[in-house]
Amino acid sequence: MGKTVSVKDLIRNKDKKNKLMLKAERTIPFILFALASISILTTVGIVSTLLYETFLFFREVSIIEFFTNTNMKPLSRVEPSFSILPLLTGTILISLVAMLVAIPIGLTTAIYLSEYASESVRKAVKPIIEVLAGIPTIVYGFFAFTFVTPILREFIPALQSTNALSPGIVMGIMIIPLVASLSEDAMNSVPKAMREGALALGATKLEVTLRVVIPAAISGIIASFVLGISRAIGETMIVTIASGSSKNFTFDITQSMQTMTAYIVEVTSGDAGAGTTAYYSLYAVAFALFIFTLLMNMFAGHISRKYREAY
Amino acid sequence: MSSLSISTELPLKKETTEQVNKTVVYDTKNLNLWYGNNHALKNINLPMYKNEVTAIIGPSGCGKSTYIKTLNRMVELVQNVRISGEILYREKNIFDKEFRVEELRTRVGMVFQKPNPFPKTIFDNIAYGPRIHGIKDKKILKEIVEKSLRGAAIWEEVKDRLHENAYGLSGGQQQRLCIARCLAVEPDVILMDEPTSALDPKSTLKVEELIQELKENYSIIIVTHNMQQAARISDKTAFFLNGEVIEYDDTDIIFSTPSDKRTEDYITGRFG
């Protein structure tokens, strides 16, 4: 009789051995906290470096001039001048072209996959779309420069060999999977019961999609757009290769333009010596880029909260 | 309300099943349905009448939900469904190519097991149906919303919060809101798939009272797990078992003198 072991005893005996486990249980939160702080510390480090070097830059160049002047000649020996406007218009215009491609195509793809495609089609198509996301950006840049630009020049003879249009389009193609995949996830997580409710009222599939599913998923959809925009603003390789390095202040997308990111590449790749004004300008531009994406994300957060239909 | 008595022994009505001059709203003829290889509905024949409450009872998996979803063709949202036979709605076969499914669903409303309001305001929930059918005039929409909410006996509770999100309502209120949403397109028939199974007893009572009132203007077909509920609110009851209709008769008869042994076993709680 004494040989039968009760579960109760087993559990109690194990408890005694587990003092060590208890100690570990108490220390684990600290370890987790320490690891989690790495990313916070990195952010703080980056921001403070940016701030400091930007401060140094603005001791030499007036901040008003930086934002109002339209001449960007950082390496001119005669009369260097610094202005972020050409880079800002370059970034905004190319991102705009990219989003004009990515949003309509990405969203319709998401609608098709989530509302119309059969399960088997969706399972086949989704991985293929996601392959697009895995292509290195240098390949996209090359594709824009050697393939898309020549084709576009057949239709638009005025197009320069490096221009804003072609990298914009290719960047849009690159962002499609991001928009499609995230929007599709958002739409897919709208409960089926809601679609049924609308269908049972005599709604067509399109009416269900446009008036029930999309409004219910809107915060996720907007989040996908914003991630797409942030991606476009931060994208470097495609524009470095295909949009050239001219720092003209222009709104003509057939011309060569430089984005903020491409400018940083150009300056860091050795044209400006450390400690020169041109070198510090890099930080000012990087800081502007940082603020730009930050504002973008905050704006998106606001929009998606405002239009959110919580279910 | 006398019809709310819990007893299943309702006094026998004088009329029998052989009523002649009632309008048939739904007539199911030789209906068979398969999910893949699973023969879910077997040779169903059921006439259903205007301004009556028809209850469909039976144990889980007997096909009662499948059947009610076939009546407005919602069942076709499931993949691999195959249907043979016909269902006549007001003498038109609902599977006919000429009969648009959206038209059918506009005339035949549905209330689901779990309340499924849209994540919109109370007003927009009710106005959704009229809006998709092209009604844009704000004044008319307002009237429809009030009328529908009154019709579903929820107006007094929500009239001051029409522009708040419907998800702030309690479960029972949400279900009555869904009934109101369905009334807003002025249907002819209302299908209810276990409309009170997710509700507490008090809300259930309210919905049952509402069904009694709605009967004046609508024909109602209700699937229920709750036999007392069927006894309390329905005029006719169909007993489903393993995809077949075992018995279909006046509710009084089904609950007092069923002719099939299996019906009797089920309603007396011997299985199910």
C-alpha cells in the first residue's frame, strides 16, 4: 500500500527541488528588461548623435536658408550652398509615384485575395506575391535603370536617362506585396459573421466588400499604406541607381532628382571629407528624414484611430 | 402572455393540419443537399405558411441550420455544396437563374445565432440595408430607422444614442438591433437561426415576445434548440433527424400527440 505514489506527493516533492526555479523566475524579468532596453538605448543613441551633428551643421549654415533656399551645391568650391528643398521634393515626388502604383494595385490584390479568390487560389498566389518582397532592392534598382527607363523613353521621349518616374514605378512594384499582404490580413480578420449579416440583407459581394469589410479593416489598411510610404521614403538603392544625383529644385518627374537617402549615400561614399560642412549636412538631412517618417507614422496613427471601426 | 407558459401541454386548437386557404410562402420539394460526400438533407418536403411561425427542431447535426440557410441560399457560401430539388418562394424556384440571389435575400431576412451588428453606429446599422438598395434621402432613412427600431421593440432603449457604436449594446439589445436591421428592408419572411441561444433568459423572453408581434406582418421560420421555445411561440413545428423531416404538423399536435415514436422520444427528452 505504501508503494502507490500519489500525484499530490509527486507535485510536493518537485516543489522542494524547485527553489532554484523560483529564483530564476524572479530574475527573468530583469534579464528580459535588459534585453528590451537594447533597442531603446540604440534609438536614444542614434537620435542624440543625429541631434548633436545636426547642431554642429546649423552653426555654419542658417536654418532658415536650409529650408528656404533652393540651391543645393554642397561640394562647390566657389560658393557652397545647402538646401534641403530639392532633396525633399525628390523624396516626396518619387514616393508619390511609388504609392500611386502600390496603393491601387496592392489594395485590389488584397480585395481579390480576401473576398473573391478561392482558398486554393489564395494559397497559391500569396507566396508568389511575397516573393516580390524578397527581391533585393539593388535588383529593383538595376531593373528600373536598364529595363523600365528604356521602355518608358519609347513613350516619353523627353525622359532623361536617370529620372524620378522610373524608380518611382519600380519602387511601387516593390511595395505592392507589403500593402497587399497587410491589407489582406486586416480584411481577413473581419469576422465572417459580419459579411453574412450584409449578404443576408441582399448586399452584393462588392457592396459587402466596400461597405462592411473595408470600413471594418480600415485601420489595418491605412497602417499598410503608411508602412508602404515609410518604406518608399527610406528606400535608397533604387533611387541611387535610377534617379541620378542632380539636385535641381523641380517638380518635373521626367528629370533626374535626388532623394534624401540617395544624398546621404553620395556624401558618405567619399566625396566630402570628415569635418567639412558638406559632411555635417548629411546629419541634418538624416535628421530631417527621421522627423519626416516620425510625423508620417504619427499622422497615420491618428487617422487609423479616427476611422477605426472596432469590432 | 398566455403563449409564454412553460408547459409543453398546450391546449389543442380546433383547426387541424388540413387547412386550405392559407398562402404558402415557402414550398420545399424533394430537396437534397450534400456537403462533399456528406448527405446533409434528404428529400425534404415542407410547405410553410404566411403569417405563421414555423419552428424547426431537432438534435445537433440534424440539418436544421443547413435547411434554414438553404432557404435564402446562404448555404452556398460553404464550399463543395451540392443541391438538388427545388424550393419555391412565392411560387418561384429560388435556384432559378432568373431569380437573383440578392433579390431573394432582400425579401427574406435573416437573424443569426450570434448577434452580428456591423461595427458602425446604431443608425448606420439599420440604414445599411436601405442604403445598399439605393435609398439616400436622409429624412426617409431617419423614418426607416425609427420604424424598424420600434418594430423590433428597442427604440425606447436606444433613441438617445443612435449615433453611438452598436457594440456598446448588450447582447440582447444587439440581437434586437439585428432584427431591426432586417426589418429595415421590409422583408416578407424572416429566418431566424437559433436567435436566442446566445442570450440570457430575460433577453430571450423579449425576443420571443417580439416574434409573436412580428407574426402579424411577417412569416417567420425559426430554428431552435429549445423545445419549450418552439412550443411557446410557433404555430407549426418540423422535427428534423439525420437530415430528414420526421414529422411536420401543428405545434400543438407535435407536442401533445406526435405520431412518430422518434418525435416523442425527442420532445420528452429521451435523446438530443
